[in-house]
Amino acid sequence: MAKEIDGSAGVPQFYGKELRYQREAAGLTLEKLAEDSFFSIGLLSEVERGNRRMPYELAQHVDRRLGTDFFTRRCEDVREARRKGHAQYFERVLETEKQALTIGQWSPTVIPGLVQTEAYIRELFRAERMPGLPQEADVMVRARLQRAQHLLEQGNPEYWIVIPESLLWQPVLPPQQMAEQLEHVAALTRSGRIILQIVPWNTGAHALMYNNAMFLDFADAPPLFYTEGQYHGNTIDDPGIVKQYRRSYDLLRAAAESPDSSLAVLEAATEDYRNGAHPGRLARRRLAEK
């Protein structure tokens, strides 16, 4: 028996619940509904569960088969609801990351979004001092936290992050809040929900110094590479380019500390922040230790 869908959970879930209702009322299986379309049964199933949006062409096909017009009319509403609080250029990642087997990320300038605390997110937004930000901040914060919750709690995909050691000593927040941010990353690491590697501050020249990077690998689709700047992002699926970036990411991981050593470095930094040590002194001490 199919699991009941909570249509009150959000617009995508409501849309998916209505799709299942109309399909079953018409006496159609997923296979029959997908018949004569270019779309897979798996995609339809994901739409019903509220996990994927309905492509416009598929919505037209469904409406023709079911004798309705609801799915074409409301298709864009679901797209907007899924993207709410996120940049438009990030849409393809949002649409595909739940189907990924693994996600690998290199984040050289900030703690990666999926493992940021609420205080860290708010401080990054505050620093931009964007017009209208007080009204929009809550929406963007909730969207980022919900994305992290949904992705990390399900235990799939495997999430592998690489960061430079310098991020640990960048005081984005006051010491106690920085301790909370680093402890959050450490807790996710200890629980096995993420794999962390840290590139030592004195590594010297290393791969991917010019780019942040995210890789998404799938069971039944080619991998994707994503990179972004302050106000733009690019998702790349060209196999040759993805392969080049993948090689650079592998070289970067080879230059980083092991996961166990990285966790030890992170926990030491967390404890220093808890003790109220000044970030400048922390940095000097780390330099002296090396």
C-alpha cells in the first residue's frame, strides 16, 4: 500500500497528493500514466511524494491523460514554492540533490550552507546589508535550514565536504557562537552524516584555489558540477569539463588531512572558542604549532 501523503506539508506535497488522487480515481497505474511520454515512472512517483517538481511538458501530458487542467495551471506554483528562499540559479541543484548518491563540496570562503547554524546564516546575510533584507531574511534562513534538515536527516546522499583550515579562525560570529557553529559540524561528522576533510593552512598551492565546487553523483544519470559567485551560479553537465573538475577535487582531497585528523583539528578549535580565546591569538598559536 502506498504511503499516505501529507498534503498540508507544503505546496509540492499538496500537488503530489492531488496527482495520486486523480490518477487512482482514473484507474491508472504510474506505468499507464507515464505511457507515451518521455518521462520516467520514477519521476512521476517522486512528484506524487512531493520530492520533485513536475516539468511543464509532463504536466500537459498528465492533464491530457486525466482529463484535467489542474496540473498545467499549478505547475509553476510548485516550482516557485520549491525555490522560495533560494536563488533562481540554484534551482537545478535543488531539483536534483535529493536523488544524488553522493555530494562532494569544496567551500574555501565560508562554512558550507548545509552545515551552517542559524546564527552563521543570519550574520552572512546581515553583512551584505541588502535593501529589504529584514523582511526577506527569515524566508532565506528557513529555506536554508529546511534544505539542510531534509537532506542530512535522510542519510542519503553521502555528503563529503572539504574546507581550508583558515575558515576555523575566521571570526564570523562571537566566540561562543563560533564554538556552536564548529560543534555543529563536528556533531554531524561524528554521527556519520557528513565526511569532513580540512586543508592545512600551510599546504601552499593546491587544486581548486580559484573555485568553490560541488559535485553530485547519481545512480542512473551523469554527474553534475556546480560552482557559484556572489550573485550567480553555473551548473555544468558536460562530461569532459566535469571530469576535469573531478580530477582537481580528487587532488584537493589528497592534499587535505584525513577525516580523523580533520575532526581533531575542528574539535580543538571548538574548545578554544569555548574558552573565549581571541581569534587573533588562536591564529598565532596555530602558526607557532606548525
